[in-house]
Amino acid sequence: MNPITPSQLSRRAFLGTNSQGLGAVALASLLNPRLLQSAPSHGLLQNLPLPQKAKRVIWLTMAGGPSHLETFDPKPKLAEMNGKPMPESFTKGQQLAQLQGRPLTCFGPQHPFAKFGKNQVEICALFPQLGSVIDDICLIRSMTTDAINHDPAHMFMNTGSQIAGRPSMGAWVTYGLGSEAEDLPGFVVLTSLGKGGQNQPIAVRQWSSGFLPSKYQGVQLRSKGDPVLYLTNPPGITRQLQGGDVAAINELNRQRDLLLADSEIATRVAQYEMAFKMQASVPELMDLSGEGAKILELYGCQPGDGSFASNCLLARRLAERGTRFIQLYHKDWDHHGGVKEGIQFKAQEIDRACMALITDLKQRGMFDDTLIVWAGEFGRTPMSQGGSGRDHHNKAMSIWLAGAGVKRGVVHGATDELGYAAVENVTSVHDLHATMLHQLGIQHEAFSFKFQGLDARLTGVEGARVIKDILS
């Protein structure tokens, strides 16, 4: 049967028949997807080339650049040299951000470290709750990055490139695997604001779909107030009426797509439908009142407080509902000054919540197929800035992973005795991306998208490798 062209179908005729045939089916599926046994959206990769250890990712992004020297990388030698000149052998000819050309002075760790777990892993004593689950965590002390300023460093960590316009990790994953959520986006972003540091802005391009179809871009849910703008219908507009409008608009778009075969038209149809479904699903998602006092106490949060802890709980709820990639941004880790006090604030904000997320996923049987990643965009210098802070640093940073086939209770890699550069099992951002894709069942070298005549990849062409030593 030939498709009806817009010139053959008047607006009145279309709207008049919208309640019949395809229009009725579309409206029914919008109002209750389960009536039609609505299937999750499928991605490009129907048959995964590798065993899938991770069904989903929760990425905990510490925005601003956490200091590894006050979190996960103990340096007693740096403490001994506190206040002394930094040896030139470490820094000569090296790239620095704001300390370039200035006197460089060793700045010892500002908080004591303590040993936790069966393997007595040393982390900052300000993180005892995280220490209580250290046996479930793989700590990487040898991560490096190419960028030394915030925005390009976020771009690199998210997209594998410092240049804006590339797809984010979450977009790549949902493009490849689709989503198991019926009425929520496959890629969701939540942000929270902390204390004790500089509030660096986070640009929405950090969760962009880049040159991939735009339906794979991240959807930001606001942590306080209305999670999505215009979520509720205006007075007098029922859900039935709204669904009829969406079904009518989408049928017009489908007819247009038959003529033009434009992927962005298909995206528009999908996004209209998703937005309509979210009007019902998002309020239920954000309502934490049914979680119970024990869960709220575990996370250390209150419903609607917009905290990192609440966002961790929301991340678990999103994971339960099939969202493929959940990224949390927690701001204010940029400690050019006052790093001692600033890290105290950060520990109070994230320590219990990170422990709770791991504990909660374990008790629900979701830990073994959920990949958790904790990382900033770069580390900090072992030299002082302004006497009480640390500058940006890309040659050494600490991150950790947990769940989904990652080894538990181990430390991978090491920095030199002053924490200036990674020297053992040096790991790159591309390596991290390759490893994450590997656990998701994706072979990173073969996962590409044709763009400007080239096969573009998340892991680039610089020889990324899967970090097999951290995988069980």
C-alpha cells in the first residue's frame, strides 16, 4: 500500500480518523504501554560479541578535580617534604595549569590515611563508610588524562576527545545497547551542588549525543523542584486529550518520515512519546516517600533535598526501572585554596552515599550486573597553590570501580613517591572507556559510527586497551 502524502490528507480528515486504526493503536500504547506488551528500545548491537557482565552503568562524576592526595593515594614522603621546594626533576619541562613559572613547594597530605578491609587498603580517614565497603571496590591510583583545564577535561572524560561535538559515553552506550526502560530515558543525568570549593559550571554538551542521532543524548532530571519543566498539563487538559494530540502529531511525523527517511524525524516521534510517558513515570520515580526510613537513613538523605545522597538513591531507582546509563555530577571539588576544609565537606557529602549505593545494589541482587565508576576530570598537584590549595594536574589521579565483574578489594597502579605522576600500570581515559565497553559486552575496536568519512570510535585511535588486570 502506498503511503498517504500530506497533499492527499487534509488536517481535518486526519484528526477525524485519529481515534481509529493506527491513531487508536498509538494512543493506546501511549496511555498504557503494557496493553501492547511494549518492548524496550533496542540498540545497534543485537548480538553482543563479548559476555555482558554489566547491564547498566552508574557514573559518579566528582566535578572540579578531586585531590588524590586527600582521598585515595597516601604519600608519606610528600608529608616529610612539606614546605620544601619541589624537586626540579619531577617538574622540569612539565605542563602546569596556574603554577607555571612560579616557585613550587611540596604540600603534604592534609588529612591522615587509615587502612580498611581484608587487604588493609589505605584511603583517607575521612571516608570510613567507603572504607567499610572497600572490599567491594577496585581502586585505580594510576589514572592519567590529556587535559588540564575543566571543560576540555570533562569533554575528554565523557567523550574521549577534548573537542566539543563528540558523543558522550552515555550516548554511545544507549546507541549500542538501547534501553530496558519502557517509560524513562535510557541515559539520565542528575546534578548536585556541594560546599567548600569553586562551583564550576557543567555544560549540557557533556551529555550530548554529538553526531549520533539526538535521541541518544542524556536527559537531565533536576534534583529539586519540578524534575522536568512543563511536566504537568495545564488546567483543563486531561491525559487522554494530551495523548490524542501526541498520537496525532506523531502520525503526521511518521507519514513525513516515510517520504524523507530522516532519522531526526524518527527521533522526534520517539521523543514525543517518551515525553508523554515521562509525565506519568517521572513523578513516581522522584517520590522517595515509599522507600522507608531504613533506606533513607542508609543513604543519609531526605526526600527532595537535592543532595548527592538523594541522587544516589534515585540512581538505584533508575537502574531498577531499566535506565541504561545514569550519570551523577557532584560539584565543588575545585580546591585551589582551602583543600583541607574542602575535602572535609566533600567527605561528609559523598562518603555515606557511596557506601549506601553499593550496599543497596548488593542487597537487591543488582551489584553484579551494575558497573559503578567514581571519577573526576583530573587530579591535583603535590605542590601548594596559595599556601592552602592545589592546582589542576593531569599526570596522576585516583578513581574507583565496583560491580559487574570488576575485581574486589584490590589496588591497581601507583604514582611516584610524591604523587606527581603515575609510574606503575599507567592507565588512560581511553583505557577506562575500553574497559567499560568490554564489561558491557562491546568490543571497543569494532564499535564505531561513520562520521565525515571516518569510522569514529569512543576510544579513538590511540591504541586503547582493556585493563584486564582489574577484571575477574
